[in-house]
Amino acid sequence: MEGRSWLAGELEARGVSRREFLAFCAATASTLALSRTFVPRIAEAIERGEKPTLVWLEFQDCAGNTESFLRAGRPTVAEIVLDLLSVDYHETLMAAAGHQAEEALARAIRDHQGSYIAVVEGSIPTGADGAYCTIGGRAALDIAREVCGGAAATIAIGTCATFGGLPAAAPNPTGALGVADAVPGLSTLINLSACPANVENLTALVVYHLTFKRWPPLDRYRRPLFAYGVAIHDACERRAHFDAGHYVEAWGDEAHRAGYCLYKMGCKGPVTFQNCPKVRWNEGTNWPIGCGHPCIGCAEPDFWDKMTPFYRHLAGVPGFGLGSDVDRVGALAAAGVGAAFAAHGVVAAAKRWWERKSGGDAA
Amino acid sequence: MTHVVVDPVTRIEGHLRIEAEVDGGAVRDAWSSSTMFRGIEIILKGRDPRDAWAFTQRICGVCTTVHAIASIRAVENAIGAAPPPNARLLRNLVIAAQCVQDHVIHFYHLHALDWVDLVSALGADPAKTGALAQSLSDWPLSSARYFAGVRDRLKGLAASGRLGPFANAYWGHPAYRLPPEANLLAVAHYLEALEWQREFIKMHAVLGGKNPHLQSFLVGGMATPVDPDQQASLNAGTIATLHELVAKARDFVTRVYLPDLLAIAAAYKDWAGYGAGVGNYLAYGEYPDDDGPAPALFLPGGVIRGRDLGRVGPVDPERITEQVKHSWYEYADGDDRGLHPARGETRPRYTGPKPPYERLDVAGKYSWLKSPRYGDEPMEVGPLARMLVAYASGHTRVRALVDGALRQLGVGPEALFSTLGRVAARGIETQLIAEKMGDWLDGLAANMAQRDLRIHDNARWEPQTWPRDCTGAGFHEAPRGALGHWVHIHDGAIANYQCIVPSTWNAGPRDAAGRRGPYEAALVGTPVADPAQPLEILRTVHSFDPCMACGVHVVDPERRELAHVRIA
């Protein structure tokens, strides 16, 4: 029971009660869409667990996912849960520098070959023989191949590491790729897209693995379904306004102040799959739509090209049957028949439509 | 002569490499190289200028607000949009929160471990640590029991043999000088600051939906509605929440950050004699107090040359140029002269060694950063530049805070031109801004009480309302210094976009005349006790708070061939 006493000591040192710890586990179960009956199992797994080694690589990144990581916290406890990992390499956080830092990385992947977790932040450039991103004189691609190749699992965090993200936006000046394309054939790759990824989902992913000794079911982009299975539009707190045809027409107008639907201002919630409305951001404080700005679709592939211009509204939300004539929705709602358009199955249709569109654009 | 390479420079944002010649226990020469490039300005060409803030915001996730602010200001300047007073106040609050949070994180999480020996803290006496803490501040977390808990936590980590992010550092280096108790105190506050930053930055979630990468910016205003009578808007409740967050921040800065900073500085006063650098300082100024085209600024802009605090010159953006003599780019008319950003050009041309490599060819091109110059001279930007310009301009509160810190340390103003001066200026600025934030919140509340609920200039939202061809510039004081964006809009789309960023000013390579950039100049003379463990190099470089992803950018998408960079 060495693991238990270690955690007990950590908890005590941090002034965290058993009760708070269980509350964290419950919150995690909730993010994972698991029943509360899993709470004891999660707690037990966390307490018993050996510290897995984690190395965090940064390539063509902005450190936004690192910053997101720093916001982890169900009051004080998430930090401990992340302490359950031995973070042996992370350029932004580590004390060592230069040769000593590279030595730490080499040692971590040698001593824990086949068992460590690699996290990749940022895209990987393939142009100029790798000179668009070097660390310690080595090309990012070279490092990624070695480190991800020896990992038990690789987590690509953020849209750049997942899909190439901003550096890969047209015309992709540096030949930037996400991990899946830069290092094909990795046996276990989990993508946490979004710009940045929400740390709640990283925490939940790690806890899932510690609890069940396997990785969660993934969508076709290798993203955990617990976080990317539902369209923002379907879980949005403003959905009723969409259905009723209550739209913001101008920034700061009465509808905007009243929290009406941002669809006409360009919201990409109908075609974006992420759990923002549920877990929100910064420990549940808020989220972009809650702050009056449309969703920009940051979790989706090629969103910098396919979701822009950000303020032009989607041509029409399929299943809705109204094409681009949103004004008509308002008129119908005013006539008292808006509720008739609250169609089910909108999301499934939207996803099909979006995938068709994505495929078409890629060609 | 020993050739020292520090790559990666860690505890920064982005990818930085330092090469230095060390001889006789000190740096004789140094070269600063940025080793990552994305080409975001190329990507911006042809896009809707109203989207640009989101693209440029992703230049950096640490200073996650700064490029969004500079971008919307540049586009507004071009199209003639006039954000209403509430937008100005919301932006001031967003900017200020970024500055305060960023500076605290820099001090504790990115810089402190250059001065604080974590392993030495294991041997600290918790009772003596408590007494030390109480002698410095009345911050309540100061009991022997509390420090024993922190020490035991560290001991547990050390005993497990898994130091994680603290492994393999320069612990025990002779340049560490603090007693074990001061080290333990600082480590305890490292952990507290980690909690604090997470809590304080909820201010950004309230004002911007999330942090990092807030999402409430708009060309012409802000997307955050204000209405005292609406739950979905900023209202009396949110104002109260924000006041509370600001009060807690002020408390932490006044009672933890500044006392720690002055205590550590007192033990390292000799570092007021190292790291001066180029001695020229540039600040654009920040925090508009009114809504005209040339508003009064809470922090003034200005230029100081040759460490002469007796003269502050005005900033003339026309005098800014960028050079590429030692950067991996080329200019059509040769690399020996600089170009103004509005007329600039950039073609990436990598001429360095093929990776993997051991050494850069520092006689030739050696960085993805360009070399910005003002009136042909290198300039340091950042908190020190801002505080010096404000001090020399007679800013009352800045004078009081700076003089108070100098008095407490028993040094004169010349001590400011140093590695230590940068650290002190950053703390002083944090105090200044934390004190000021409440005023902007009050301003917002007063407008709401008058039912001025405007947040946006709707008259200039649609591209049809813009001139067919227009250019604009947006200036901002980011935590790391003076930031400028330049935009050229044609037929409603971006024709050209350029940024000159604080870390480009500070970390850029030599210019055509062979003059070093600020990092390079500051490193010359920095002592190095052991070239195999160049801790002192980190001290001086970290004192600038490097942000390399910000620094590298590419200008001039007007050259179409840029869009067809050969992909190997």
C-alpha cells in the first residue's frame, strides 16, 4: 500500500480532504459521462497507481496547451492527480536546460521504453529538411519519431498536433503536419483537438487510463467520444433560442445582451464536436458562447480554412430545412410556429453534411 | 575559450538557442537564435481582416491576449472604426489581467529556479522559515507547520527518485546563494503561485469566455455584452466577482510577490552590475484613458537612449526598420539595409546547417528572428523599458514605487540597467497595474449605471463600409514589451500583414553593422562559474522573459513566391 500512503501524504501536505478528493473523482466521472458508481473505482485506481512517466514535446506550438494544462484544478486536487505522473520532460516547466534537459529526455525514454506516455503540442514541419523547428539541433520530426515511437501511447494535444492547425493553414508555408500524418503507424495515438485543448479532457483521459487500464473509445479522428461525441449546438445553453428563432443581429443589441443565439453572427456550434457547453472553461467559469462570442469551430480539422470567415453564418443547418434563410426562421417564430422546427436528428445530419463538405473541400 | 551551447533554453515560451564564448569565468560573446518558424503572416493573406485577431492570437498562448489586441487596433486604425468607452475599459482589464498573471508566473515558474535552489530547501528548518516569512510579510501562510508540510512534500519527491520537472538541474551550483530557509519559502510560494494564477485568470474567463485564447475580441469593440439587468451580460454580480479577483491579486502581489522579489534581490545585488545590454529603451505606452484618436495613456510611451534618464524622446513609428543580415531571410535589394515594416519584405531562406547540427554558423545567418532597429539602433523593450520611460517622464506612482524599491535595496537608479533591474521592474509594474485595475472596473460600472451599454462600433462592421484600400497600425504594450502590427487591406481582404514583436526586439541577432541584439549584448560580461552548467546565462536571458513563438514572424506576403515555398 505504498501508493496509498504516498497519496495520503500528498493530500495531507496540500490540505486536501478525502471528501474533496472524492469530489474530484465525481467530477471526472461526470466529464467522462460515467455513472457515479464509478467514483470509488476511479478513486481507488488513482490511489493505487504507480506514477507513469510522461514526456511533453513542444514543436510548432504557441504553448497554449501548456497554459491550459497549468489551469488544471478541481480545487487543488487536479494538480495532485497530475502529480501522479512523473513529468520528466516539459520545456516550459522544467528546471534543467540545454544538455541537461536533453539528457533528462533521453533517460526518461530509455528507462521507461515502451511504458511512458508522450504528449505532443504543436505541429511538425516537414519543409527545409526540418530546419523550421529544431531543438538541441535536432529536427522536430526526428525527435517525434524517436519519442512517440517508443511510447506506450501518444497524446496529441491541441489542434496543431492533431490536424496541423494554424501552421498548416493555407498555404502551409512550412509543410506542417499533425502527429498522425507526420509519424504514421503509431499503435496508440489519441487526439485532443481544440485551440487549446481543454485541460478537463486531458485530466479525464489520463484518469480513464489509470482506472480502466485502457484508452477510451475514439471517433474517426481518434478523439475520445466522451469529449467529442456531441455537437456544441446540441448541448448549447442557447439552443432554445435557436429553435425559437431568437437571434443576435448586432453586437451589443438587446438580443445579444439577453443571451440569444449567435448563429447569425457566425457561430460554428452546429458543426463542431466538443464538450465546451458541458465542462466549460477555467473550472467551469465560462465559455466563449457564454461570453457573447460565436464558436469558431476550433476542434475540427482545418478549421482555420473551413470555418473562416468566422463571422459569416453557416449556409444552413441541415435537418432544419430552411437553407440560408435564417430571417424566415425569425418570422416563423414570431408567428408562433417556431417550435415546429425543433427537429431531432439535426446533429447527425449536420455531421454527415459537414463530412461531405470537408471531403469536397479537401479534393 | 569554451564554446557553450544552451539549447533548448527551457522555462520560456518557444524555442531559443544561445551560443556563447566563455573565457576567464565570463561570457565574452554571445549569439541568440530562434529555431522555430511558422509563417503566420503568409497564412493571413487574403483573409477577412476581422478574423485576423484569432490567427495572430495563436502566435502565442502564453501572452494569449497581446496579438489579438494589437490586431484589432491595427484593423480599426485602417478602417476607421471607433470602439466605444466600454470596449476600451474591457480591453484595459483584459490587458491588465494578462500583465499581472504573466509577470507572477514568470517570476515564480519561469525565473525563480535560477536564483532558488530547490534541493537546498530540503535542509531548511521550518520554524526558521516561518520566522523569515513573518519578517518579510504578514501573509498568513507562514507557520512552521505549513513549511514543514511543503518541505516534507519535497522530501517525498526526492525520496521517490522521481524529481520529474525538477530533475537534472543545476542544484548545488556555487552561484546559488540563498540560505535553505529562503529557498524553502520561495518553493512554497512557487506552489502557491501555481494555485493563484489559476484562480486569478478566471477574470479572463469572465471577460473572454476562456483562458488561454480568450474569444471576446471584435474589430470595433468587444463581444462581451454589458447590461445591469441581464443575466447573460456583465452585470453587477460579475463586476463584484471581478473586484474580488482584483483584490485577491493585489493582495498576493503586495504581500507575497514583491516581498519575495526584494528579499531575493537583496541576496543577489551584484546582479545589478551584470546584464545591462544595449542601454536603449523603447515603449509605445498603454492603457488609454479616453476614446479619441490619440488618447491619454496611463503608461507613457517614449524612447531612452544611452541610459540617459534625463531625456525621453517621443516614439516615431516611421523610424522602425527590420534587418535580415543574420536572419534566415533575404531582401530583394540586398541584406545590408533595413526596411520599414509597412514596406518590408520577407522571403525565408534557410542557410544554416542541416539538422542534426552541433554549431550554427554565427558569421552568417543564424536565426529565424529578424533584427528590428529604431533609428538604426537596437532597443530593449519590456517592463524595464516601460518603467524607465514612465520614471523619466515623471509618472508619480511609478517614481514612488521605483524609488521605494531602490531605497529598500540601498542602490541607485543606475542599478536598474541590469539583469536584476529587469526583475525588479517587472515586479513594480505588477504592483502598479494590480492597483489600477479597480479604477477601470469602476468606470465600467459607472457607464452601466448611466445605461451606456455600447460595446461595439456597428457602423464599421460590414466591409462595404470600409475604404477600398487602407492601411493601419496597432500598438500595444505586451507583458514582454512594445508590440506593433501593421495591416494593409484591399477590397475587404488582407493584402499584407506584419508584426514586430517584443521578443524580436530583444532576442534578435546582430544587424548589418554587427551590433548585437539586446540578449546578446546583455550576456557579454555575464559571469559563468562552470561552462558545463551555465546557470548564469539562464539568469540574464530569463530576465527578459523570452517568448520565442512571438518573436518569429514573416512579413510581406505580397511576394507571391512565398506561397510556394519549396517543401522538401
